[in-house]
Amino acid sequence: MNVLENFKDLFLEVWQNGVSGINISEIVIALVIFLFFLFLRGIFAKFIVKRLEKYVLKTTNQFDNSLVFSMEGPAKFFPIVLGFFVSTSFLTVESNVVDIINRSLITILIFWSFHQIIGPFSTVIKSVGSLLSRDLINWIIKAIKVLILILGAAAVLELWGIKIGPIIAGLGLFGVAVALGAQDLFKNLISGILVLVERRFQVGDWIFVDGVIEGTVEGIGFRSTVVRRFDKSLATIPNFQFAEKAVINNSQITHRRINWIIGVEYRTTGEQLKNIKDQIENYIRGNKDFAVNDNTILSVRIDQFAASSIDIKLICFTKTKQYQEWMNVKDTLALEIKNIVEKNKASFAFPSTSIYVEKN
């Protein structure tokens, strides 16, 4: 009987002392409460969050859609934070470790929410922002998100007694050393910001930089810009190339130009030349595919007497800005010019050389 009594006393003593002086009854209650909140989290995620997501998908407002989807993670994390706080409230712990953990979880929840809520508000800024381009706004949003993450990490480290001042000072010295060896990185970064502020181009634009690249912009990064060339290959160009050289943005043109030299033979008479010029001009003026107004040029004039031809210079502009449509208009115009020249019984010239043989 003494053995059983001793075992009972030892069992009760261990039960009372538990782990680090925490009663095992308190630990069991805390675990039950925490598991209960985990169960509530599953119900909350399955029914409330999912139903809310289905509801906002039916609306035409993009802000509430983005807000609900971006806050899904913090919303599911909130029951865990609350459950841990409630469960640890039943523990009689003299150490402040549990308090630090609770503060850390709440800090993570707050900064995570701030980080996620930036996305929905960015949709509002993009819709009303007229001074900043979309790509520049994306850059600013990314920078704010990184700043929030850094501040959140610093706040958590401060709770655990880790001073960030010396760390920042050390990183500052390290940054100076890195900056000396990474001048090109900062050069490209500043160039990229200038490109976005000046709105030289944006994602989706067709650009041409002489001697560098021609293609469609697919992404503008901190250091480089990704351009899809017309052969479907992908090129990554350092941003300083766009700051130091002239960038032609073909997507910003108002009309596409046709600039041709039409060479006819020297035996073409003056009357034939006049008829050809007038008929080409009349065709362009009467065709709806061409832009003929005060902001565009329509010129069909004799340009010069070349070595093998009389050159007629044609300058006109199409209404379309699309490349394929522009090519179709050029194709139709070329066939019509050929018909006009042949109708006037004239012929196109080609490079030729005359040889004169002198007999003694």
C-alpha cells in the first residue's frame, strides 16, 4: 500500500509541477482551447471566406474582389492568433516568453494585413492615376510591400530583444562596399525609374532602339527590361540602354506613313506623268483607308531625274495604326499604282546601262 501511496503522491506532484512548473491540467485545457479555435478556423475558411469570395465575384467592382482575395491569408491566420492568446491565458507562467510569442503573432498579423491590403488599394490608384504610369505604380507598390516586410521583421526582432540598430549600421557599411562594386546596378535602377517617370514606353508597346533591340515590351524590372523580339526570342536589356539612346515607340504613332519612290521610264511624256500623279492622288483622297487632313501630308510630286528613271515621290498616311492592316493597305495601293501606270501606257523603270560602240 505504501508503494501505491508513494506512486500516487509522485503522480500528483508531477501533474502539479507539469512542464516548467505549468500544471498539466492547464496544458490540457490550453491545447483543447487551441484545437477548438483551429476547428473554428476550418469552418470560417470553408463557409464564411469561400461564400464571401463567391459573392464578390458576382459584383463588377474590382476593388472588393481584390480586397477579399488578398485578405484571405490574414483572415485564416487570425483565429490561430486569437486561439493561442486565449489558450495561453489559462497558463500560470512566470516567464514572459508566452507574452512575447503572443505579441509576435499579433505583430505578424498586423504587418501581414498591411502588406496584403496594399494590393487592393493599388487597383484604385491605377484607375485614377493620371500622373504616374502603371509600371511606375507597380514599382512603388513593390517598394512599399518590401518596406512593410522589413518593418514587420524589425518589430518582431525588437520583441525578442534583438537590437536592429547595430544590424542596420552594419548593413550600411556593407551597403557602401556593395555600392562601390555595383555601380552598374544603381545606374540601371535610376535609368529604369527615369523611363517610367517619363513614360517612354510601357508593357505591351512596340519599341525600337537603334543598334540595341526592336520588339514588344513584356516587363520592366528594377535593373532590366524584357523585350520579345519579332522572331519570338526573349531579350533582357539593361535599363541604361533606354536612358542613353533614342527610343522609338511605334505603339504611340497616330498614323502609319507610306513613303515610296515610283520610277517611270524617261520616254514617259509630260502628259502621262501628270495623269499618273493626279490619278494616284485622287485614288488616295477618295479611299477611306487613308488619312487626308491638316495633320497629315499627302504629296505626289516629281522628285528628281535619276540615272535610269524619272522619280515620283509619294508620301501619305493611313488611318490604321495596326501593322497587318497597314500592310494590306500598302498592298492594295501598290496594285492600284501599277494599274494606273499601265492604263496610261507608261512603264516602270529599272536600273540600266547604255553602251555606245564607236566605229572608226
